[in-house]
Amino acid sequence: ARAAANPIASIALVQLMRASQRLGVVEGLWAESATYSMLQAGPEFGAWIARERRPPTTAAERGAPLRVVRHDGEIDLTFCRPEVRNAFGFEVRDALVEALQLAAADGGVTSVVLRGEGRSFCSGGDLREFGTTPDPATAHLVRSVRSAGYWLSILRPRLRAEIHGACVGSGIELAAFASHVRAAADTTIELPEVSMGLVPGAGGTVSIPRRIGRHRFVLLALSGTSLDATTALEWGLVDAVGG
């Protein structure tokens, strides 16, 4: 039903995954970004925006999007906008990329831990920012040079993610880059992008298939299936449950 309602995004996703299996991480991220950007100019995303446009973030709502704490060789990175369930917006992305770049450049950093404050690890992209990009070409350029997925992949051997609550879209796409993902028992995982006329765009077409295979990934994205922590563990999307 989801594929029938969004055939352009569905076909683009399948084509992207068939091509990406032959690509490395960087090239896969570029291909994902190009596909995502193209779909931003498409009729399915346009129809979703017309139905779902949200009011923009106000200055009063804004606080520090990411808390960075260092304990000797370990850096804790915590999404800290619980009032929006740690939605992954531009400011959060830029703060995360900056922190990851610093960690990658510091030989004294032995581990990086990614967490989320409040009820959810990360509820996905900030819907209030959808449709605000100036044009798809600029969006692709920005996404290519400000890719959190790229830096997470660089740090993968030293990276672990502690996830809980709603892990939607980018909330699981980013975490899946980690070498070890621990999910709380209340974790739920979903990829909603196809229903919006898009494909996963935070690195998920690269990170998730490397954990569960492209066929399960496409099933998850096309069907809208919500995974619980136990199933995610069985599939290999997370490495441990509890804690």
C-alpha cells in the first residue's frame, strides 16, 4: 500500500539499493543524497508538504542541541532537545558533525558514546524544517559536506550508541553506524520516509543494509513496519537489549 501510494519514491529506493551494494560508504552516501535531493523536487514530497507543513522553530524553543562531555578518553554526545523528542534538525546535525570531527582528530579519544535525553533517542528529522531548503542542488551540496553519517562511519570502531524510545528515520540511521548498539526494551524503530515521498537521507541506505541486508532494509522502508527491540536484535540491527 505504501509503495502504491508513493511509486516514485519506492522505485527510487529500490534502484538506489541495487546500485549501492557495489559502492563504498562515501560513494553510497553521495548516491543517497543525490536521490533524496531529487525527490525533494518531486510531486509526492510536494503533496506531503502541502498536507503536513509544520510551523517553524521559534527562538524561544531553541536550546543547546547537543551536550558534549568528556571523561578521560571517552566522549559522551547527548541529543538534548527532549521537548521535540530530539528531532534531528540542521542545528543538531551541525553540532554533531563538529563534535565528531573533533573526536576524529583527537588521538586521545578512545570511545565515543551517542545518547538521547528524555523519552526518545531521536524521533527523526525535524518536520518543521522539511521543505525549507532553497533548492535540491544546494541541499545535496550541503548534505555532502555536512554528513554526520560520514563522520560516524570514520569513528565506527570507537563508537557505540545507546538508544531508547522512538528511533525514527535518522534516529536509527545514525545509530546503525556504531560498532555496538544497545537498545532499551522500550525501543521502537521505523523508517517513514517513503510515505513522505522520500528515501532515508541521514545515511540509512548505507548503515542499515550493512547490518541487516538490503532486502530487509527495503522491506522495512517500503512497508512501514515498526520493529521492537527484540526483533531488531534478531535481525542484527542492534547488538544488545536492556540496560
